[in-house]
Amino acid sequence: MEHLQVWKSDKAGSDPSANDIDKSPTNLASLYCPPLKLMFQGSFEEAKHAASIQQKWLLVNLQSLKEFSSHLLNRDTWANEAVSQIISSNFIFWQEYDDTDEGRNVCTYYKLERMPVVLIIEPITGQNLHSWNQMVQPERLLEDLLPLLESHPGNDHI
């Protein structure tokens, strides 16, 4: 989560005119900002535990700052209102960059090589139930998530 500092604006002590720029919806940084309101704040293991306790699926997004499709996921998929509502209600959403310690650990465990990647993890077993590589359009993601909305982790599913 060390890269998140890039997206957080430090208003204290900054130029007031710069604050106006930060608030603009057309600010380039705001267009591609990670979905901070959706994101679980903690480690992968903590996210798995939270998902297990809350009987929710774990939705993982590993990104690379070097891959533009990572930024497109933030702008187009995670910012989509329908996607955001489905995730908030049914998933614990954990997003991390592949070049952090935590990101590298998850990439190694799930043998991930190409970024970005989106995974649905069964939080009790840690099993990867489904994955998407590169950009996934909101409509496609919603279509693929629908079967999971009728079950909970630990139930016989998929």
C-alpha cells in the first residue's frame, strides 16, 4: 500500500490554488485513482480473514504502475456504480501493487506473472475460483460475478 501516497492529497500547507486543482473531476490523478472507498485496508491475510468472518468472497486486484490497463481498471471498472455496489455488498476488495512485498507474496503464491490481474478467492481455503488478466470491462465483470451472489464462502459452490 506504499504507492497509495501518490493518490492521497496532502492539503495541509499546500497552495490554496492547488487544492482547487485537486478537487477538479478532470484532474488526471483523480481519474485513475484507486478505489480507496472500496478497498480493504490491511494485509492479504487480514483481508482473507475479514472475508471469512463476514461470509463474503475476497476480490483481489493486483496492479502494476507500469501497465496502463491497471489505471483503466481504476477509472472504468472499479469506478462503475453497479460494480461498486456489488463489491461493497458481497465482497471484501483488496488491491495491491505487484512490486510491494505483499504484492510479490500473492503473485508468488498464485503463480501470477501478468498484471493487472483480478482474482476471486474463497477466503476459507484460499482457492482461486476465477481470474481475469488485463482490463476487464464492468459489464463482463458483473456478468461473471452474478453466480457468486447466490452463495457464500464455505457453501458448496461452483
